[in-house]
Amino acid sequence: MALDYKLYPLLVPKVVAAASTVFNPVMDFPDSVNLPGEKLDYGGDITSGKKLNLHRHKPAFSSPVPTINRDHMPEKVSLNSYGHDLLTGHMCDKAGCRPSVGATPEMLKPKMRELLNIFAKGDVTRMATRLFDKFLAGPDQLIRYFDDTALDAAAAQHPNIAFFCEAALSAPNLRTAGGIRIHQALKNAGWDIDKIKVPRDLGVPAFNQGNWFCEYLVPTKKLSHDCSLGLAVGDYNNGLGLMVNGIQHAYVVATHYHYEPAANQYCIGLKYFFYDVFGLDDTDLTRFGADKSTSSDTAAVGITAWWQLQHEHGYTPLVTRMTVEKSYVVDTN
């Protein structure tokens, strides 16, 4: 009779593997409910603020520019609310400043939402829209988790996540990743889950299948119909690449476990937690943002608008949290 993992819940769920890909961490944002005692560091993409005009080239004058048409400027808005390109028109490129694609949240929000029309056209669940709605609800909020059942389901069905789940266990009858993983750690501990040395050097998965503007990436190959039209495909069409793309932390937590020496088997129930920041840092702006305020690249304009909302208008990033559950029965001999 096969072992039933549901009959063997652990009194306290236990972290049995972990992975991280955060460089230059600036802030810890814990998940005290699911990972008590674990430190989850994040980089500059989790920061936000109201640094209006600080990142732009400063004009060499202190008085207002005489050529500004103030008749079209909103009342009670200082010039500091605008980027240097809006003060001088054509000088942004010459000065090397970063362009502004809008002066107010009302101008920037629809430009950011255009990213949904590019990278989430195939999102029939509207999970990406719900994430955008939560981010755009208002500035000056606490950092929050974004949990969504449709996102959990999409993660569970993704081949990169499926590979990670099996490779994290690395049981003989599953895909293996080499090195010490959960199965090998259990074996080294005499199959006593309370005594295992937790492997924390796993590689994190990503939602990066498909292409973004793929006709430019593979110009010499015969392209599919979608690619030839310049459409985003795969994870850059279903919303996953936009919502998450690269995962920053992955944790594997055992919720059930039993070793049966007579059968040379163990059963284990695992809960996988995946974390990423829905936010941008300066590197993202440099790599993917608009080169100038008059850019016709809708995606680049949307990314610039997103960065401005976060870092110039105080719209707080979210931490996307995905949960996947799996169970296994494994032979030990």
C-alpha cells in the first residue's frame, strides 16, 4: 500500500531548501507567516520615494526659462515637478538627462498600463491587471504582498517551475540537479528530517520563455506569424514576464513527512514559495526605459512611467508571492 503523505503532518513546517539571487541587498521584507525567522533581502527595486528632478540634469540657471508657455501648465505646480526636458524642450538629449514621459500620476498611469496591452494580451485571468490595479491604487502605502490564485496556478503549470520543484528534491526517480538537494540531505541525516542540513544553493527559476519583440532578436531565422508581427509571445504575452520574470527568492517547506524503513520509502509533502518584487530600479530604467521624452516605443515609455511613479511619486512596490504544493513518494534504496 502506497504511503499517504496526508497522514503525516509535521507539527512545525520545516524549510528544507532555499535559493536566492539578490545582489546588493538594501532591505529585508520578511514573510513571517510562511517563513518565520527567514531573512528575505531585496535590492533597489523595492525602494520608492518622491525624488522629483533629483536624477535629472540640473539647469545652469536659477530663474525660470522665458520661453516656457505657462498658459498650459497646471496651477499651483512648481517647475520642480517637471523633468529638465520639459523645462527646455530639446535639451534633454544634449544634457544626457533621463527623459520624463509625464509630469503627474494622472499622465503616467495610462502610459504604464499600456504595458498590459503589450505583455499581457494573453492573460485571460486578468491577474496582471489586478497587480497593476494594486500598485496604482495610490502612493505612500506600506510594502505589501500580492497573492493571487490565478498566479499560483500559472506558476504550478509552468515548465520552469515544474523543473525546479523536482530538481529541488532530486530524488532518483525525478529530474536531478546534482549536488546536495533535499533527498541527499535526508539521506545524510539518516532520513530524519529534523536533522538535515538545509541546502541553500539552489538556482532560482524564472518566467522567461518566449520573446519580447522577437523579430529583432532572431532576424536571420524564419519566424512564426506572431513573431513576424513583432508581438510579445510566451511569458511576454501571458503576463508572467511582466509581473515577475526573474524570481528573487525560492523556498521549499516540508509540511508532511514520514520515513518507512520496512518499505525503503518516504513520503513528503512540500510547499514551494516564490518571491519577486514588482518594482524597478535605476538599472531597469537604463536598460529598458525611453531614450527621450518623445519616444515612440510604447513599451519603453511605459517602463519609464512605471519608474517615475515609483521613484518620483511614491508609488510603493509590491512583493509577488506564489505558492505551489506537491507531494512525492520516494524509494530510498
